[in-house]
Amino acid sequence: QVQLVESGGGLVQAGGSLRLSCAASGSFFSINAMGWYRQAPGKQRELVAAITSGGSTNYAGSVKGRFTISRDNAKNTVYLQMNNLKPEDTAVYYCNAHLVSSTGNYEYAYWGQGTQVTVSS
């Protein structure tokens, strides 16, 4: 059993900042890639940022230069620092992690519960 627990969402004004956290807990051997997705009303879920176990990162073009993804492997936690937030960033943000099972050496994708980020104009 694995849980990804998110925190840090909230309501901010345009230009403000938020820092999202997602901590993995439970039974697993290791975590490969981790990432953040978001889903706005009426839109499909989209990848915002991802980070490999080695620290390589990728960002959606819409957030480059404003968002920073990082991870603390010792804490099994991924972060998303969001600066200069815009109203179009408003969405439910979901963390994602690809975990290697403690037995069988299989990789499974897990999702956090989602946290609301609302940016007012």
C-alpha cells in the first residue's frame, strides 16, 4: 500500500507564489520519476513538470521560468515551487510517482489526491 499525500495548495493573487509538496509513504523499493500534473475545469490533465530519480527535469512550456520542480529522495518527497502565478495556472494539481515495488521489481504509477490552486486576477 502506497500513498502520495499532497499539501500546499491554496488561493493566491496573480504574481504570488505557492509551494506544493507531495510525500510518498508505504511499501515500495524506490521511486523513479516524479511529476506534477494539473487539470483545469473542462480541460484534460496535463503534465506540468517532471523530475527523474537523478534530478533531470522537464517543464511544460507555459511554466518554464516560473515553476521549479525538485525532490528530496531521502524524504520521498517532490516539490513544486510556483512563482509569478497567473490566473491560467488555476487548476487541481496532482502529483505522480513511478514506484518500484518492494517485491517483483515492477513499476507502478501512483497519484496524489489533488490539491486546488486558485490564482485570482
